[in-house]
Amino acid sequence: MTFELICEIEPPTKPDLKRVRHQIGTLTTIADAFLIPDNHIGRATVSSVAVAHEVEAMGGRGIACLNSRDRNLLGFRRDLLTAAAYGVDQFLFVYGDKPTSGNRTSDLTVRSMIEEAREFSPGFRLGAAAALRPVPAWKRTADFLFSQVSFSVEAQLRWREAHPVDMPVYAGVMVLASANHARGLAAAIPDIDIPDELVDKVSADRMAGVAAACEQVLALRESGAFAGVHLVPVARYRDVESRLAGVL
């Protein structure tokens, strides 16, 4: 079975794509595809559809994340039209983090986004996010799942065995950048389990989080339980690429 590494890239918060292009160019040696977040952690960024188009223009495969938080039905249809015009045909639909400004719209859910996108174009490939809990029946209508970030291979394997689905599933792996990063994650994702030992290692050595994430990627590949990994390298994408380039 082919194992895919899907690297998440940081979309810009300013109208400048140079750093995005650098991330794509650096990670293309290890990435099978790129996920582009959509106003992640509640901040305005350049459109994920536009950045996915940039990925395609550079010879990569882009997956545009779209959240239900920021758009009504008309806005969502606009995004689908724009994506079709740009040749972007893969999406990850999510609920969206709490916004730092403005309010959440209640016009759409992830479920209704999947239904609307299916009606718009049967050729679109659609994904949803899955917590490490039972998978709702409606999420099983997606084409692929991205599981919640975890720092435990054992927890990921237990979840995969306990809740099998007949579609590709990509395990969430994130580089822990610092102790402050760990505290921020714990505040944003209450049920995430970050080992104290890893936090201590990262506090003493800024590269420890990179090493742990890369080891987790390789262990998940070895397990054969997942179709691949959704890797969030944060700002350490150069270090991640240098460690994985020779072993993937």
C-alpha cells in the first residue's frame, strides 16, 4: 500500500506568496500533497483555494481546507466555482476554530458542505476531520479522513483498530515547537494529550520536537495502519525536510 505524506503549509497573512513558495519548494522532496489551512486559528489569511492553485502551478498537489465558520451558502458556492476555475479539486472540510474577530456563521455545517460539493461536482475529492472517537455515519460518505493530531503512535493505532472505515485515513502528526506551543495546543484542543516528557525535551532542545515528529511519521508508515500522515511542521519545515528526505 502506498504511504502518502501530506504536508501542511502556513498560508500568508499578508498579500505576499514568497514564503509559501519557499515552503512548497522545500517540502516537495518529501511531500505527496500539500494541505492549505483556511483562516486557521481564527486569523485571516490568503484564500486556501488561491494557495492550492499556487501549489498546482508549482507542480504539486494541493488540498484546500474550507471551514464552515466563515461562509454562508452563497460564499461556499463562490469558493467551489473559483476552485473549479483554478483546477483545484481536492478539499478538506472542517468546522473551524473560534475566530479572533467577527462572528461564526451558522449557515453551513461540514455535513452540508459535503452534500453541496457533491451536487456541484461529483469529480471533487472531499475529506473531513475525525477526532479519535467513533466516526459518525455521515463522515463515512467522505473520500478520506484526516484524524486529529496526536503525539502517541499507540493511541493512533488503537483508534484505527477500534473504528475501521473503508477509505484512506491520514494520521495527524505535529512538530511541537516549544513549551509555549504545547500550552497553546492544550488550551485550543482540550482532549489532546501532550506527553510531559516531550515538553521537557523540547524545552531543553528546540530540535527535539522535529525528531519526535519524524520518528512518529516513520513508525506510522511501518505500522501499515494508515494511508499516510498529515504532517504539520509549523515553522520547522526545513528541519523536517532535511530529516525525512533520505528515509521516505
